[in-house]
Amino acid sequence: MAEAVLFHHALGLTSGLLDFAEELQRAGHVVHTPDLFDGKTFDSVDDGVAHAEEIGFGEILSRGARAVEDLAPGLVYVGYSLGVLPAQQLAQTRAGARGACLIAACVPVAQFGTSWPPGVPVQIHGKDGDPFFAPDGDLAAARELVATTPGAELFLYEGSEHFFADPSQPGYDAGAAELLLERALTLMDVV
């Protein structure tokens, strides 16, 4: 059994992400779902990103760090899109990280340190045509992370939907979401 923290995307803590957390819990894991937006949810990426910008990305990272202050080390950090920022930061900088699962985003490792921590497994999942997971941005960062980190895995799924693993969103792709869940559970079962 692993203990994980799932950080939400720019639409907020949607019912679909809570469903994803429940799937992980049904498999025997403990999952925390902090709300970085204080209960606000949005219908569009633009509105959610505007809210995040209003809060400030530094504050988003601080809220993520505060969300785990009272939790013991040894967590798996799961982030979806915007939630990758605190998930990746904590996986790279908080002692005792057991793993990371980054969905639909990845930032360069240099954003939070000089290298990925040795022995911390990481999976990155994204759609190959997702404009937010662009080849010259997030996808390039993901490829670099995989190329420089033993055991790091990048999983690309066909399509362009950004919120493909959130069943509450119109771009939900049940097949890709099921495969992502299966792979995330494999990671959590071995950490």
C-alpha cells in the first residue's frame, strides 16, 4: 500500500479527479486530494489558468507544500496539468519521496534542482497531440527527464485531449484513462 497526494489541474478539484482518487483507493492506497483553489472550479482552461495567475504560481507551489506538511514522508506525488507543479517540486525536493506520476505536464528538472532524485520512480503521461503538452515545452521536458533518469517512463497516448483522464470533462478518453490508471497502480504497488 502506498500513500499518495493528488494535485488537481487548472479546472480545480473536479468530481472526475475525486473519482480517479477513489480508483486508487479501491486498489488499497491512501490518497489525499488537497484543494489548491479553495473550492473553486472552472469550465475552461483559460478561466482556471487566470485564477492560478491571480493566486500566483509561487503561491500554488506553497499551497502544495503546506498540504503535505502534516503528512509523513514516503509519499507518491501525483499531479495533473497545473498540479504537476507542486507534485514535481515535492518529488524533487521533499525528503522521502517514493514516486511521482505526472499527467499532461512536465517542467524541466532544473526548475526544482539539478537532477531527479536517485531511486525515485517517475511516470509521465500525456496525449501526443495535446497542445498544452507541446513538443517544444512539456513533452521536451518529459523526454529530457526520461533520458537522464534511470527507470523514468514516458507514456504517450493517441489524441489531443488535455483532460483525457478526468471523467467529468468532455475530452475524457476511457481507454487511455484506464491504461493510465493501470500504469499508475503498477508504480504505486512497487514503491
